[in-house]
Amino acid sequence: MSDSPENSDARGSEAKPAGPLSDLLIVDLSRVLAGPYATMVLADLGARVIKVEQPGKGDDSRHIGPFNAAGQSAYFSSINRGKQSIALDLKDAAHRETFEALLAKADVVVENYRPGVMEKLGYGWAALHARFPRLIYAAASGFGHTGPDRDKAAYDMVVQAMGGIMSITGHPGGPPTRVGTSVGDITAGLFTVIGILSAVHHRAATGEGMFVDVAMLDGQIAILENAIARYAVTGVAPGPLGARHPSITPFAAYACADGHVVIAAGNDALWGKLCDAICAPELKDDPRFATNATRTDHAEEVAAVIEARLAGLTAGEALALCEAAGIPSGPLQDTEQALNHRQVRARNMVIQTGFPDGAPLTAAGNPVKLSAYPDPTTRPKAPRLDEHRDAILKELGL
Amino acid sequence: MSDSPENSDARGSEAKPAGPLSDLLIVDLSRVLAGPYATMVLADLGARVIKVEQPGKGDDSRHIGPFNAAGQSAYFSSINRGKQSIALDLKDAAHRETFEALLAKADVVVENYRPGVMEKLGYGWAALHARFPRLIYAAASGFGHTGPDRDKAAYDMVVQAMGGIMSITGHPGGPPTRVGTSVGDITAGLFTVIGILSAVHHRAATGEGMFVDVAMLDGQIAILENAIARYAVTGVAPGPLGARHPSITPFAAYACADGHVVIAAGNDALWGKLCDAICAPELKDDPRFATNATRTDHAEEVAAVIEARLAGLTAGEALALCEAAGIPSGPLQDTEQALNHRQVRARNMVIQTGFPDGAPLTAAGNPVKLSAYPDPTTRPKAPRLDEHRDAILKELGL
């Protein structure tokens, strides 16, 4: 920590990235993922985020692995990089005074408790809006603040199951398959950011804050996309399709001699180029494969004829053929390969940040690239629990 | 179409929903999914979106199924509800005049061409910014506007494969598995919205537009989350885990007598409640299952002991036990079940819109619920190609 007098906003010696949201102060009560992911996106765009954590324990995700050798959570640290921390017991009178002084300065409060928790503390939307009319209140909950199931708890896995995405992910006849990343939380986090920024825009015109209510389950419905369209037209709930697209063919992972490649020949012209590239020009005249619709009706035959040709090629050879022909295609990469891919590196999508004790940590960068701002290659580290208490209290004059 | 004089903005007789973005005009050149999904989200929040489509053919997704009996695409219609359409050939001098008149009125232009296409038309960011300094320019491309692979084409499937999400989705040793919805496009669409709204906020302070550059591949890296943290700590790229969480246990789909249920007992207290609920209190004292970390190390044994108890229960019975004990849990629902779930209905996440000819269509609602605005149960239909040409030309005085 620098204690130079100009460091009046208690941000420490590591500069926050400049960004379009640098004028916004976010007070963040949220834990684990949906809320913290939202405030990470806001912080990456320049907002100042103060995490208000439970004394003693802090954000639950401090205690969820993977951990480094020093026992610090990489999960917590990657999502909470660049935020500040103050531990407050919202049932303690002195701590409530501090919290309310923070709210008086804040633009947005974010929480992901079950509905009712904030009301019991006296900090529900109605109470806060009456007292801080410009404050925007964003709630990311499992089921939302309305409806018969509002009081139920949910985690990512629950909404992936209930929202339908697990029913269309996996292989026909195979066991249930979770999307390998927490799309239940992350999608809700992104919609929460969108709600907050919409509310900021509204406030600029009206001077009034509003309540932003995002449910993880709702977010899963919002990304069902093609599955809802198929159900709407056919009345039949779609099942999983393995590694192919439901209505574009060829658009799948295909086996080669030494692995799989993805080929996405999304229109008739690309189909023709693919037939030529894999030395099978006769397929262009096969009536089963004449249009995208007929190819999709015969998706298994399409896979069989493509894989017959790819069987003698390595993935590298197959991709070189596709690339030379201008056919969208790519390798199946694991996390290590993805993070080391030249384009991912060139786009600064792998940045350096730190664990709470300052040990270095690699994390994902910010995918929103803006011409008016630099895209830094580092981010300030994640906070120790209560790390910024003194500086924040001083700033608040408490 | 109403031709009443007050209908000066050519929106037709169906009112656009009021929303926090009602003052924004989006000129949308984008096709298929990432860009159109972004502008759907903006339209759901009140923005006016004018689709500029290729004469004759229009947005490619008009020709991608599923189709209704009249041959109209439900895929196109669900994503483009409530937008207006004008067909413009951007190589034709008169059409370029119309396009430029639209840009002069617009707040944001959105496109998802490959980098370079707009420059060839004379409408790259540098040229437009010089002429329309307040205009925000958002590009959603496969690989982004910088880096060695910027010129390559990508579809959802390609970035799902290259970005690593397919490497952690599916079952150990099983075939490649695509996430069943287009998370490559949709994630990029959501980050594009976030970039646009950040740029709108910046413009309110500075008067200047900016260039927002979002790559589908970057978006996949940004949602890898726990997988990056695991790789950062262990140096080993994680593989797929079927239907369980990588670092929380029990947090998975478990088999019952007649199907599967998801149980997400994310901490020690919930684990204890689960042991009691399934009549296995002795598991609480088993040292293998003492903490979340040891349970995760023994995730297969945890699944075995849970499934041994669930084998005599139906999914409904198992969920009733969990619910009574306050353990986050839920059913595995298909699209039909998800859309008919009482909470999804209560949250207005299933709305009515229409195909271009006006035939009714069910689609996903808006997951961003805002206290200052109503959340309508209907949305104006998707446009016929060039449907709003006359009204838009009249509005522009052309």
C-alpha cells in the first residue's frame, strides 16, 4: 500500500486499469461466482469495486479450490482480482454505519443472496431506494425475486439441469452431461452487468436508480436459442446431438487419423469447397447433400463420408486442407493449448494477476476491447480479507 | 403499418417495449447469431434496431431452420423479433446515401463481418469515426480485429473447439461434446452489449464514440473460469468431468430409480443435511468425506454412496427429501419441461412474438428485469426483408 496523500481512494499502489466505467463505485456483497463475475467484468472496464465480506470467513470462494501451495484459492483470486475488501458484520451497529456511508457514495450495490436476506437486514430495495434514490441495486439470485420458487437456493448445476441446457448437451442415449464451465452463473453475471449499465444510462437521464433483478434460471432460458425455436416449430423437445449443430451441416467435430477437427461449412458454397478439398467432388452431385436442409436430414451420412476421407489424414493435415480452401475449421484444444494459441496471446486474453498474498496468477483477460482505452497485460491482485479497511474508513472520514 | 402522423419513427403499429435504452438507435449490419443476439438484447431493453440486410437474400439465418409450415425460419424470427428491416446494397451509390443518412442519426453501428470487409466498403472504423464522431462502432468477429488470425472465418463450433470449452465438456474418455447451445456466439453477443453500453457511458461524458472489438474466441477464454484456475495451479490441462463440478462435491447429477436428479450440496453443513436426508448419517463421520476438498478427491465414492441410497427412490421422491432438508437440488428438465416450469412462467421468460408474416411464435423472454419498466409478455414480430424501407426513407427525408 502506498500512503502518499494523492492515494485518497485507497486503491493501493497498483493502479486500476483506466476504463469507460472509471467514474463508478460498486459496493459488492456478492459471493462465489454470479455476482463476483459481474463485478469482475465491471472492474475490468475501470469500475472501482469494494467487496463487503463476512468477518472471519469472507467470500465462500476463498475456501473453494483449486488452491496454490500456500493454500490460497485460484478460483477466488482470478474472479476477484483488482477489487478491494472490507469485512463488515451487517448486524453490528458500527459496521452498519460504515456500510451505509459506503452506500451513500456508491453508484451500484450488487448482491446475490436469496431474496429476503437484504430485507431482514433492513437493506432491501425499497428501504435503500427511499434513502439513496440514485443508488442502483442489482440482485443476481438463483430463481429471481418474484414467483413461487423465489425463496429456493440454486447453484450453477441446479439451473443447468432445470433450464434445459443439460438436456441438449451430451450424446444421444448417453449419461447427463454438464457444460464444463459454470454457464449458469456466468450468464447471469453477464446479464447483471447489462442490467446495471442500462440502469446507469437511465439514471443519467432521470437521476433515479432502479432495481435490477436477474435470475440464474432465467439466464439459462435466454441462451437456449435454437432449442426453443425447434420446440416451438415441432412441439418436440430436442435431445443432445453430441458434437454437431442441430440445423447446420456439416458443422461438427469429425474424426481424423490422430484425433478430431471441427469443420463448419455453414453454406452450400463452403460445402462444395469442402468436397473438393477432401477429394470427393462427386458428393456435390449427391441429392442427399444438395442443400443444408437435406444435409442436416442426413447428418450421419455426411459425417460418414467426411470421416472416410479424413481417416488417412492427421488433424494438422486436415486443417491445412480446410484452411487452404477457406473453410472455417479448427483444432480441438485443451485449456493449455487454448491459452497458448497465438491468436489468444495476441489478443491479450491471458493476463497476469495475483493471489491475495501477491503470488503471481495467470487468468483470463477482458474480451471487450475498446479503442479509447488500453488493454493492460496485468491486473492488480485479489484482496486479502479486510485488506482495505483502514484506507476505506479514512476515505469515509470514519 | 399505421400511417398516423405521430408514427414518425416507422416502428409500425406494434409498440416497441419501453426500456432504459429507448433513446438509442442501432444500425445493425450483423447476420446469423452473435451480432443479432446482441441487438436482440438491446431491443429488449428498448433500443430501436434497424437491420440493414443484403437485397434479395437478407440475413443468412432467414434460410437456416427450423422452419414453420410456411417456410419461415423460427431461428431467424426468434432472434430478430421487434427489429426493422431495410435492404441496402452497400456498393450502390443511392443505397450508400441512405445508409449514410441512417448512420448520421444512429448511436451505434453493429457488424459481424470478417475484419476488412467494412474497410473495403469505405465504412471502416477510422472512416466512420472521422465523419460521425459520436457514432459507436461495435464489431463482433470470430477472431477479433487484431492478431495473426484476424482474417480467418469462425463459426460457433470452431471457437467452442479452439477456446477449450469442448475439452472440459463431456465424459472422461468419451467422444468430443459440443455445448448444446451456441455459447460461442451468445457469449460474444453479451460481451458486445457490455462493450456498447460502456461506450455509451463514455460518450455521455466525452461526446466521442469508440470502437468496440469483441472476438468469439476471446469470449470463450473469458468463460473458461475454473478450468484456467486449475491449469494455473497444477500446470495440467483439465479434462471433461461428465456431470459433476470440478471442485465442489457433491455437486452433480445422480441416478435415482427412474432418472437423474441434480444435488448441489456446496458446503459442509449441506453435506451433513444430505447424509441425514438420505438416511446415511454415518457418512458424516467418514474421514474420506470430512471436507469439500476430501469429498472432491473421492468424488466417485461420494457418487456411489449417494446413488446407493437414491436407487430406491424416484426422482420426485429424492427431490422432495432434498427440498424438505433445504438442500439445493433440481430435476433434469428438457426444453418443454423448462419452458413450462412454474417459475419460468411466473418470471415471464416465455414470450410471444411472430414470424415475418405475423404467424405466432414462442420465444425466450428478457432475463434483465428492471423495476422502472414493465416486462411485456409479447414482442413485435420479426421483419420481412425490406419491410420498413418506405417508412425509413420517409423518416430520413429521402
